[in-house]
Amino acid sequence: MAAKKNRGLGRGLSALMADIQEPEADQSRAETRRADLSIPIERVHPNPDQPRRAFTQEALEELSASIREKGIIQPLIVRPDPANDGEYQIVAGERRWRAAQMAQLHEVPAIIREFDDTEVLEVAIIENIQRADLNPIEEAMGYRQLMDRFSHTQDRLAEAMGKSRSHIANLMRLLNLPEDVQEHLRRGDLSAGHARALVGHENASDIARQVISNGLSVREVEKLMRASGESRTSRRSVPQPKDADTKALEGDLSAAIGMKVTIDHDAAQGGGRVSIQYRDLTQLDDLLRLLNSQN
């Protein structure tokens, strides 16, 4: 189990998707991979916990046409179906599997891996984020799943995904928008820039509809909000749910000093406030000694 934990989020998909060749001398790993295996397409099934539910028909048709002409170049990653002996569950490559069905293929190339349920979900999320043309909400939800299910921090995600921490933080802020505004983002009616300007605004839904109907730019949205009496400063004061990083840091600091620590971080301004709650003067003295000992 320890080896699995050290596998690392960023091992990414070069190894997981078999983009790199393993040395022929490593026979045990080669046998584990079982590369170039063809599996009857009817014995392959989607992962019921696949985080992505929507597949664009037009994109599937384009991929299907390519498969008819060239075949499936990139093998699917599958695991033995835990519920059905002799069947396989897709870990990565559901789009290729769907397109192969449309192309009326009878078999699909696959690599079998012995992943547990947690690893299957993690790999599926990472594949979606790295390989698919996701809208901002889908990408943000992928990051949230990785943080909620596997306790990954934003810093860890940024390192593993090759993205900046601010990119991940800004995307996840979009999940605080009303559902109807998120739907505009999914459909492409709003850009991420428009949506970021609306985060925390009490009239976000109304302004979003106005932006779409009038074709407003991001700068025009900001001007509109200032004109309505809602400056960017006032929007920053709207309380936002604390992210997993902040909660984890509060817990670490509380455990380290033995007192309750509260962190109020303003992501927009980059600063904030740390509050330490002590129960009596003795505990306050302990805190002061702790701080002085660091000098």
C-alpha cells in the first residue's frame, strides 16, 4: 500500500497512458502491463464513477471517423471488472471506446492494470483534466474532487498538473457562482473572465444574463458592476467558503500550539488575518513563551 501512495499525482499520464516504452529487460513490469492486448468491445464497460458525464456528439463523430481510417492509436487503460468475471472496466479512454462503437469496431486495444477503486477515480479525473477539452466548471470540479477525495492541496495539484496555483484557485472560485451562471459557463455563453468578475455578487445571475444578451466584454462587466454600486472591493468582502488548504493549515497550526487558530484569507488581495484563541492567562503566557523562543 505504501508504494501506491508514493505513486504520485504527477506520474501522469505518460506512464498511465502508456506513452513511454518500458525496457524489454524488465519482464515482470512488461507482463503486468500486458501491452497490445485486444479485447472484444462488448466485454469493455464504462466506469460507473466516471467524473465526466457529457460527451460532445460532434467530437465523438470526428474521433470515430479518425478511428475508421487509422484505428485506435492510443490503447485504453482498463482493469478487471470487480463485479463481473471476464469483463473489463474502463479506467481511461471512454471517449475512444464510445467512438470505437460508433466506428463499429469489434475489438479495442487495451492495457490491463490492477487499480483499486480509489486509483481508478483519481486517474479518471486526471485524464479528464489533462486530456479533454473541458469547460471551466468541469475542470474546477475535477480539481475539487481530487482535493476532497484524496486530500491533495492546491500547491500539490499545481505541481502535478503543470499549472499555476492561481489558475487552480481562480477556477475553483467559479464553483461559488449560482448554478445558472455555472451552466452559462458550461455552454460557453460566458468566459471564465466574465464569471470571475461575478463571483460573490448578489445579482450574479441577472448580470450574467445581461452580459450574454448585450455581448459585453469583461471590462464592460466590471464597469457595469461599479455603476450599480458594487465595486470590486465590496465584492471581496463577501464571505467565501474556506478552501481545503486554509482548513488544513488551521488544523496544523492548532495542533502545533495547542490552541484554536482561525485564518481569514482574502485570495483577491493576497493577505488576511490569523486569530489565536486562548482560554486563560496561563495559556496566553505559554503562547508568548513559544513566540519568544523562536527569536
